[in-house]
Amino acid sequence: MSEAAAAPACYRPLPWQWRGRIGRVRFAAYAFPVFAVYLLLLYWARMSDGGQALPDRVAQFAPLVLMVLLSILPVTRRLHDMRLPSRMALVLLAPLLIAPDAVLVLLYGVLACYPGERDSNRFGPPPCPNSGWTVGAACLWLVFPLAAAWLAYRIASSPPLPPLPPKHGAHHIPAAPAGQP
């Protein structure tokens, strides 16, 4: 049996595999949870703080560091598909600490749109065709902005919530009438 016959024509990558390559659709599918976790942690950091004590840069730092760490794996494997070394991931992800939103959109957009190698390269054979689940997960990038826009519209157009009643047993001190101390 020759070497060409023994080598697989493609391989099925797994989400947390370090070696290998992933294509554009699989990158979008693997990057979506990372981006969603970043947004949820960013939202949580801002809401738990109440917007008072922590400046924006501090509230963004912890979720941002986690996002950079979680992004190294899919970015590295996508770079392998384009015949670029793993070290390039550190160079590409470092600017996220300075301008996270703009750099993230640009980086993920380029990696999701730039085609990889069709044939085997030094990082391995090309990945097998995507499953329906992978394509569905990648399509979340299309649904997510629409859902976020709809939710923002619903929140903005809804009437304000009434104030909460005082807790049972709490003493309510009425406000003094105008003009009286």
C-alpha cells in the first residue's frame, strides 16, 4: 500500500483539538461560543458593578482576557488552514487588549472569509465536509445580530417598569412636602 493510499483524504476536527486545520464555516461555528461568552461576561461585569465603581476598561479586562485565551485555539487552527504558523495567533490576538471591539470584528471577519488551502499542507489534511450541526452553529452569526436588534427594540419600546414595593417589615418614611424641612 502506498503512502498516498494510507493517508486520510480528510479528517474530522474536534472543537478542542490543538493540532490540525479548520475551514471558514467550522471557524465561525467554533468562534461563536467564544464571542457569546465574551458578551455575556462583559454584560455581567457591567451589570454586577452597577456602572458605578469600575471604569469601562477595568470591567472589560477580565472578559477580554478570557476571550483572548479561548480564541487562541480556533484562530491557530484557522491559521493552519491558511498555511500560517501558530505564532501568528499571538500577534493577531495581542491588539485585542488595546481596541477589542474593532480588532475582534476585523480579525474574525478576515479569518471567516479568507479561503484556506484545498489540499494537504504541513499542518495536515484538509478537514472533512461540515456536518449540518456545524453549518447551523455558523449560521448563528446571522441570527444573533437580528435577535439582539429585536431585543433592543423591545426593551426600548416597552413602558418603564413600576417601582418595586417596599420589603415586608421595612419602614417606609414618606417624603416631606415641598417647602418643609
